[in-house]
Amino acid sequence: MHFDELNIRDDLKATVKNLGLEILTPVQKEVIPAIMNGKDVIVQAKTGSGKTISFVLPVIQKLEPKNKNPKVLVIAPTRELCEQIATVFRGLGACLQNLKIVTLYGGVSLRAQVANMQNGVDVVIGTAGRLNDHLFRETLVLETIETLILDEADRMLDMGFFDDIMKVIDHIKSRAQTMLFSATYPENIEKLSSKIMKNPTMINIHTDTVVSIEEYLYKVKNKYQALLPILQAYKPTSTIIFCNTKAEANSLFDFLDDLHFDIALLHGDFEQRDRDEALLLFKNGSLPLLIATDVASRGLDIDDVELVVNFDIPFKSETYTHRIGRTARAGKEGIAVSLFTSREERLASEVLPDLVPLNIDALPVNKKFEIKGAFRTLCVFGGKKDKLRKGDLLGTLCKELGFDVKDIGDITITDKSSYVAISKKRIGSDLLKLQKIKIKNRNFRAKFIY
């Protein structure tokens, strides 16, 4: 089924086409019509199935901005997932004038979030904890909510957010159409749905397409010594390595940093700005290896991760499933490698009972392989509020400074800054020219953040 077959407004169809969306995924084919018919839905679908579009598109179809208080509330487990959902809302919502979307999560000033809502808001996307902070301070009103979405509900319940979620929902006075999305279906999901939903339609997506993830398990004496041969054998262009603790992630980062690899680090101690920057540098290929705790196991929509390494075996099989789901997205293939020592043998057998431990010495190692990014990232101190667009940046770099389009990678524009990935091979003598550039007849400061 194609998107242009959906019974949606012409301007939304045009937006969908501009975004390059053509064929609906199985979850979108089932969920979008159900939501458009006004039904409450419980959707169980694997990560990477296209579920975000499946709820954003029908919400945009019926939404009429601009409102003083929000009509749509999305609750998600992490700030990263909140931002990912907001990106999809902004993309599909481009057809609506004056659509106001705000994200509410920790690590960002409450005062700034309040100021962002002062002139009205249509869609609120937030974590349960920060939403309750605003509700306690009476800086958020949910009485007008018409649509409630709980994304990755299993993760939120696993994190112990049941009571926090219910506190938020208690502030919704009217009967809201409710949607609950989950990759797994533990018992507490049923408990939650029975309290907040009315005759929900169950949609369980079992796709015929086999997810192309090759899974390998290696028993090793020393995981630090084993990691380098793993990377040199599989030779990935993009890798996420998961650790169970922040201390282990820091230690592994220091170990690989000493080898002069181009690597990023992400865990719960990072401020939001640093998290965003680490993910941006990883996604655009400047830092092709990301070391992370499970803060990154859900909600990251990065299509080209070739290898996931479980440096530490996770404590639950569900966590393992979400971790390796970072690869083989959007129909691509991927590899998942897990390491364990004799101390973790019991955990490995419980979490990964179907995998037979392999001998790491049998791997064909290429000792010349290095983890090096193909790009450096230029930060231009100007963004959406300065009316900058991707075309403006490309025009300046290509027409004024002589760069070839193929030398320019991803371009990300935020409210106040723009980030451009530029091929390392091309920068050379142009390094000084890029410290201050003229865009649309205006001078902007710029610097390489990596």
C-alpha cells in the first residue's frame, strides 16, 4: 500500500511525498487506519518498524493549530526518543501553519521550557518525570488533551515509571484517544492499558520479513584485548558498543581513545547539549564508533549502524533485543557481537540461550584497520532563527568556497546553530576560510567541533 492511497489531506500527501515516503510498512498499514477511525490501539511491533510515523501522521491529519493549551501528549522514556518523535512531528507537520511542538525532559532549564510554551502549544512530547515537574508547578495544563500516546511503554514500565505515568494521566480531564506502543508485551502493560484505555484494538505485527542480523557470541579471557580483533575482523564503518555501567563505558572510552580511534561517548551523566553533540557526530560519520550505556538502546533512529557490540551482556533478554535493534534498520543488514568471560557464563546462557560461543582466535583479523571518521563537523553559529536552510549552507560552501557537493555530508540545523559534515580529505588549506563564512550576505562565525 502506498501513502498516496491513504484518505488524508492533499497538503499532507504533498508533505509525505517531499519526505520521500512511498510504501507503508506493515505496522503503518494496520495502525494508521485504526487511529484515523478514532480507536484506542495497543500496538506491539519491533523497533525499526516505522511505528512513529504510524501515530504521527494520523495525528497531524486531524490537528488544527494553534492552541493555547496542548491537544496532543506523547510520553516517552528518554530525552533522545522525545527528540526523535519531535523530529517526525516537525517533518510531517510542515503542512500545518503555526504548529507548535515542545519537548519536556530533564537536563534542560525548566524556565526555558516554560517560556517556550507561553505563546501556546499544540503537541507536548516529554518524559514522565519532567511532565510531573511542570504539573506540580502548574506550568503545564493537560485538561484539553484529545490524543494521548505512550511510546515504548514496556521500557517506561521497566524503568519503574508506572506511578509517574498515572500521575500525568490523572491531569487529563476529557476522554482522550489513547495509543500504546510497545516492542514487548509484559504483564504490567495489560495493567496499564486497563486503567487508561477503552476497548482498545490490539495490533500485533509479525512481519514476514526476516530481520537480517547476524548474531555471534564469543567467550574471551579479557574483553578489552578481544575488542580490537572484533573490530579489525568485521571492519564496520559505524559501530555502537554497549556497556552496562557508566564507569565501564568511561573506562572503555579511555582505552580506545589511547588507540587514537574516532569515538563518541554517551551515558546518563551527560548534559543534553553533550548528548546531542555526541549523537550528531556519530550519525554524520565524524565519530564512527559510539560507546554507550542503555540510554542509547532505545529511541535512536540511525539507519546505517553496521555493528553492535555487547561489551557487557545485558541482564535481560528484552534489553538485548533492543540493543541489537540499533542495526539492520530500514531493511539493511547488520551484525551483533556479544562478549563474555567465565564470570558471565551463567548470564550469557540465560540471556542468549540460542547462541553457541565461538572461538575469537578463528576470526580473520585485518591489523591495518582503524576506526577513523571520514568527516569533520563544522559548527556555524547561526540556525533556524537566522532563517538559514540547508540550501544556503550548500550554496556558500560550493559556490563561494569551491567545495564539491560530494565533499559535504549530513547537514543538521537547530534553532541557533548549523552543523555541516565536511570530508576530511577536502578541508586542507580551506581550514582558515571556514572559521568565518558569509551566508546570505551575512557573516557567521564557525568552528570545527571535531
